[in-house]
Amino acid sequence: MSRVSHIPNLGGAKAFVLHRPHANVSAISRQLAAIGLAVTDCWPELPAEALAADFVFFDVDLGFDQQFPWPRGAAPMPTIALIGSEAPGRIEWALSHKADAQLLKPVGNAGVYSALLIARQSFAARRQLADEITALQQRVAERQTIVRAVAALSSQGVDDERAYAQLRTLAMNWQVSLEEAARRVVALTEKEGGFDQSHRA
Amino acid sequence: MKSRIEIGVLYSRSGSYQLVANACHAGAMRAISDVNADPASGIELIAIERDPGGNIDRYAPLCDEILRQSSARHVVGAVTSWSRKEVIPVLEKSGAALWYACPYEGFEANEHVVYMHACPNQHLVPLLAHVVPRFGADGFLLGSNYIWGWETNRVARDLIADAGGKVLGERYLPIGEADVSRLIAEIKATRPAFILNNLIGTSSYAFFAAYAELARTDPHFGPENCPILSCNLTEAELPAISEAGRGHLSVGPYFRDQAQDDAPASSFEASTYASVQVLAKVLATDPSAGFAALPALFRNTSYQTLLGEIAIDPQTQHATLPVEIGRIAGLGFERVSRTERMAPDPYLSRYDRTETFGRPRLKVVS
């Protein structure tokens, strides 16, 4: 297992602050610069370069979907919501953008550093979870293929249980996932009208 | 006619870390009297003093009292990070600034504070970079039970791992606790390559004494094999440690040159003196300068101080300082190494493992 250094190397990271010119922007920029980040503030739209940002801070009070060069909730980097008015509709909107951390306005002398670390960690956790779900969904989608492969194998006179065990052995021998082995069995079956054991690797 | 300007002085003249606080107090008072005696300075500083007596709950009320009962907008004071964090809300409310002249654990850049002593890239990082190749990378971490010890040891854990070493133990004592027998037993059992000492005051003195005793029975624990490393130990505390300290290492922006009679006695005194020197320059330029005026005044400026020529980074309000590693020799330090003008990096944003410890560790891929 490799160890991840906990010294958060934020030096040189790029942050975009999407907020109309305001004292809050200066307060955020000051803290970001002190921590060592390069800051760009913009309003009313995030420029294309924001796609390469490491962090995006966005205003919730006056924000709207068209400001972002990505679909709602699909930011490719950690985002931090800047919340002034706690109107429920605005919070709902911030939630729809899946902000990874928040900072309450007015912004004072502190808060940005913890927001950066929290946003980075929750973004990484969210992304890892999403990747796992995608992988699991792909496996679930292959259920039918497995059923077809087991059926093809059992057509040679073994029962379902034995056929399934055989499929697992094939997957092991081919060093592929069960789903991939099933796809191969189905493909061979379809090509030759039956699965011939001589194809066993 | 010099204009008279009041400034706050907030140090605990009694309590478990009084030696450090008194060193800071001496530096502040000496600088104030030197500024006042200097016909060229143009200002006269009036010290408004308060003494929290080592009681953490007295800092905020006494700082508030200084700012309400006098015209002071600048306070020189606080030794522990805990007390600094206690007064920050008062400074923010009153629009005042604190000149903080002690080493601290970093990860702060408040616009109401000017950080005039070392942060981790100016103390812990260079000290471990010096020690690891010479003594080894496995460390035992000690601290007093508050933010300085916790955070400094947290950074040390990462540095030790980056250097390919192991943390063999990490122990904390309440401030003022002098029973160190358990720590000594654990250190004896784990046999580290060095000990990082973030204990403060009486706990630290008790530890040095007990460790010297251990070295008498087991030479592995002599300073030439397994040194005690401190990031905040200065001449101010050596009388309380005496011969038990000999050979162990510390780091700071200044150690006293024993040949110079009138040199400040420690980096605490020198940094506090330098703080008042810089503050006097600021107030001579603009007697009404408050915290908000500081970044503009610091930009593109450097100051001749007792710490040498120093600059203050307008973005973080931390000082660019020399970094000196010293070896305890009686009541002073022998210089081991000195690096000039180390720019502050309070968030370790520019920390580079390879630059600090040489080539990267070999990784086991699994």
C-alpha cells in the first residue's frame, strides 16, 4: 500500500472565484494567495480555462446554471459554495450543484483553508464512490450474459451449478472477470452454434 | 517634539513558561527605550502593559482592556499559540494588530497578526533535513498537550514518513506536568534515532534532566547518537536545563554570539526587539497606521533589525528570516549551520519531499 503525504501541497494550485466584484472576493483572494494558490476572479461566467482549475468557489446568492461550462452538478473539480442569504431556494440550488464545501458570507480572516481541504476530500470520496457505482452497474448489466453463458455450458449435459463453476474456472484460466468470460462464451456459442470445450485455454 | 504613541505589551510574567515570556518582555522594553532614546526616530512609544500571569483565560479580556483603555492599535505579545488564538477575535473586533514574536506551528495567516518568528519551513523542516541523514529517520515525538505540540508533531509525522522513517511513539503531557518517567521508559524501549521535543516550560526541563540520566546508563541516548531536537528552545531556558542540555539541537532565526556583550540573550528577545523596531518604523511613517495599512507598508520594503535585514511578506505577514541550527553548549549554542533569508511558507505550500530529503523513498508496490 502506498502512503499519501498529508502535507497538503496547495502551492501553485489554481482557484477560480465566481462572484461579482465585492469585498468578499478580496477576502477570499487574500486567504488563497496567502496559502499559495493562484486566484482568478470572474463574473458573470466561468471562462473555459476554469475547466483546468483545481478549485472553484461560486456565489450562491446570484448564481445560475448557465454560468458553468459543465452540466449542473457535474463539476470536474472540488467546488465551494459561497452562501450569503440562507433562502431555502438558493440552498437547494447550491445542493443541485453538489458543492463539496461551503463558506458563509461575509468572509472574514479565516475559513478558506478548511474549505479547501474539506472540498478536496469530499470531492475525492464522491468521485471514488461514483467510479465504484459505475463498475458495479456494468457488472449488473452483464447478468443476462452470464445467464446465457451458463445456459450454453449446461446445454452440454451438466447441471446449472456445474456450468456456473465451469464458467468461473474459465474466467480464472483466462484471467478475466466472470462477466468477460461469459461474454466470450456467448460469442463463441453464437459463432459456432455451440460451445466446444476444446476452446478452453 | 516627538509624537507619543501608545502600544500594548501583553506577556505573562509568571507561570510555567515565564522564562520565555520574560525574554520577550525584555526585548520589547529594551526596544521601546532604544526607540525613545533615538533622536532620529521621531516617535516616543508608551508601553501599555498587561500580565495574564500564565492564565489562558486572561489573555482576551486583558487585550480588550488595552485596546479600550488606551489609544494603542498595536499589541506586542503572546507566547503560546493558544494565547495567540485567544486574542485574535479581540483584535478582529477592535481592528488592532498583534506582533507575535515566537515560533509557532504554521497554517495561519491572519491579517491582524504579524508573525515575526519562525514557522515550520523555517524551523522543523530544516531541522529534520539536517538530522535525518546524520542520525536516522525514526523519531519519537513529544509535546505539551495543546496546539503547538499537536500540529508540529503532525507535520513531523509526515516529514518522517517522507524521509522513509517511522514514528516510534508520540506522547503528550499537560502544560506544567513534570512527571516524565513514562516517556523515558517508552523511549528506552523503542530506541529511536532522535526525539522531537515540543514540550514547553517545566515539562521540557524535567524531560531534559531525566533523559540525561538515561544517557548515563545507556550511551545510545547520548546527544551524539540520539539527540533531542527542539524548535523553540533558546538561551532563555538553558539556565533551567543546565548541563542536561549539552550536545542537543535546536533551531531558530538567531542564537546569541557569546563574544558580543550587548547582543540580545535569545531569539525571543531578538524577535520581540525586531518587532518593536519594525513597528516603530511603521508608526514613524504613519502614526495612525492600523492593521489594514500594514501590507502596503511591507511591500517592497526590508528592515534592518537585530535579526539582520528582514522582509515581511505582505501576503502572509510572516517574516523572511535566517535559519540557524545550534548545538547546546553550556548556557549558549554552538552554530551548526546557518541559512540566510528563508522566505516564510506557513502552509508548507512549497514543501518538496525530494528537495528536503533527497531522492524519493523506494516504494513497495502491492
